[in-house]
Amino acid sequence: MSDPLLRELDHYVVLEPACGERILTAAETRSWLEHHLAGLAEVPADLSGLPSRAEQAERLLETACQLELEPGRSVQWFAVRLEPPGQP
């Protein structure tokens, strides 16, 4: 089960081969995951029972931090907390 504090986070660092590291909002990260899921020939077995890409992306966001696109090529995402400017 995922940590409830992670659901309060609004930003994620996403890592892609050839693209490097980016910081996205939670909504952008879900969309990013949907895009990658749509490109798979077959979604992972634990997601196949979910009816939409949006629900699959949400499940991934809550339960995982990596998606294998093809053997040896994966994308990763990690929740981060951004502090407002001026905060220690």
C-alpha cells in the first residue's frame, strides 16, 4: 500500500532515456504516464483489468515508480516536495 503522504505531493521528477530529468505536476505526470502506456504493445498484467489509460496511470502513480517500455528501457518517476521560495 502506498504512503498517504505521497498522495499529497503535487510534483514528480520524471526520468526518461534520451530526455533526462524533468519536474512535472501530478496532472502532467499522469498524462506523461498515459502517453507511455498508450505506446506499449501490452500493458503490465496488474493494470490490464483497469478500463482506461487514466486509471492505469493513476494506479502506477500510486503503486510504482518505474515502467518498462521494452527490455532494457524504462521510465521512472519519483514524488518530490517543492518548498516555496524563501523557505529553509
